[in-house]
Amino acid sequence: MAEQQGGAGGTLSSKTLTSYLQETPPAGRISTTNRFAFLDEATKMEIRRKTLKAVAIPGYQVPFGSRELPIARGWGTGGIQLTLALIGPEDIVKVIDQGCDDSVNAVNIRKFIQQVCGVEVTEKTAEATLIQTRHRVPEEPMGKDQILVLQVPIPEPLRDVEPSEQETRRMHGEADYSSIWLRLYEDIVAYNEITIGARYPVLVNRRHIMDPSPIPRWDVPLLHQSETLYLFGAGREKRIYAIPPHTEVHPLEFADHRFRVERFNQGCMLCGATDTYLDEIVEGSTAQRFYTCSDTAHCRARQEQQNKVVAP
Ligand SMILES: [Zn+2]
């Protein structure tokens, strides 16, 4: 029998996933262990069709029939469904969570994908054909043969200014974005700058305002005229949207209050990088602050390169 999902903290349990997958299916039904990529073919077809529509209308949120997975909604099910609908046996998959390959969720989602697809996995950005991520875009530039799938908690960029779904659909339809511009203006009046950190709204293809998911502002310029296809999946909110390669993506800004990325006054304490997005670590006993690269694979590669140079 499948064990109950969840528990304190809500982290994914690989034991739960394993027991679910090993469950004996009722007579006449295909075993999930024999089905490639967990989802049934009709579901994959629907997700692929909706993805194509999303690619055809950059930044537009396409509703889809988000399916149940052996993972609670809110833990990356939108991203996982996109990944499972697109993946093929030859794909090489990388999964990151806040830039890290080793966090609990990244490890368990990677294990799940590996278990239901039998594909190769990697931590190297350049090797991966399909990268699923939460809250970060890899530091290493990605190419045209790669796809980045982002997990999205809140797909609606206008949600903070308009609670009604019906109204936000109308606003997108009519390109009536005055209320979000007003929100940015009020920020400037109150704080003399735009205070939005993650989820910074962007204008895609000069038409739709889009939520780039909670990536830091540091990553927003990477979306503009990228070589790579970016796909966004919101499982709980049942939305798919996309930024195809070579699309114009501009953060909202005023002529006298320009968009700017985060600034760090020091480099990574591990690899010395001053051109990467850094995480702050506060040392418990001394309250001293350190910074390390958020993209752990990129940081490790830099350290290995430095050790090679130092070694005789
Ligand atoms: Zn580093």
C-alpha cells in the first residue's frame, strides 16, 4: 500500500514515492513502473499542446489540466509535469533548487524523474538537455539545444494588485496594465526605489506582462533574447507559459528609475567569484556574514579549475 504523503515540513519522501511506484496495479491497467515518464500519453499530449500554444504566444498563461502526482501541489508539480511531458529516453536531466543540486527537494525530484524515466542525470549545466529549476537560472550560459523548466508558485503577475482572476484575465486581454505601473510608482513615492526583489514583473514580446517566477532580479536580464527555451509550469494554479528563444523580455522600469540587479560588496568565499549571484550565510556564534555562490555546480567547477591551476 502507498504510504501517506507529507509529514512535518512537507519535504518529499523518496520512500513514499518508491512504495507508490511499486504498488501492484489493478488488473487491466498499465503498471506505472512500466510506463515511461509516469504520466499517461493523453496527459503528455495535452501538456505538449498547451506548451506549443504558450510558445506561440510568449508570456501568455495557458490553462492546463494539472494532474495529481505522488508529490503535494506547491512542491514543483507544474515543473515536473512539463519535464515528464517533454522528456525522452536520450535526455540528460539536471534539477536545481535555489541554484543548488543537493537540496532535499532537488535530490528527490531528480530521483523521481530518474526512477520513472531511467534517464541519465547530471549536475553540469553544459551537459544537461533539460534543466528543471526553482528560483534560479543557472549562471553558465545555456544553448539552443537546452530547455529550462521553471517551477512557479504564483503565475499571475497582477495578483498583488488585483485579486479577481476574471479581472486579471480581462486586464491581460486588453493590455490594461495601469494598476501594476501605479504599484511601481507608489513604491518610488514611498521608498524612492522599486522594492520588488524576486518575481520582478517583465514585459514579454512587447505584449504580455509576465511573472518570471521567484528568480532574483539578477537572473531577469538572462531572459532577454536568450538562446534557450524557458518554460514555466504552475501545478497548483494550472498554468503553463513560455519565453521562446530570441524573445524581447524587459523588466518594468521608468526612464528616471531604472531596473537594477542586486549588488554585492564582496565575492564568493569559496571560489572568489564577483560576477555571480551570492547567498548570504550568517555564522551563528559570531554573527559574521559570508557570501557563497547560489549556483553550487558553477562554484564547484570554478574551485576545481583553480585547484588545477595551483597544482604542479
Ligand atoms: Zn563560488
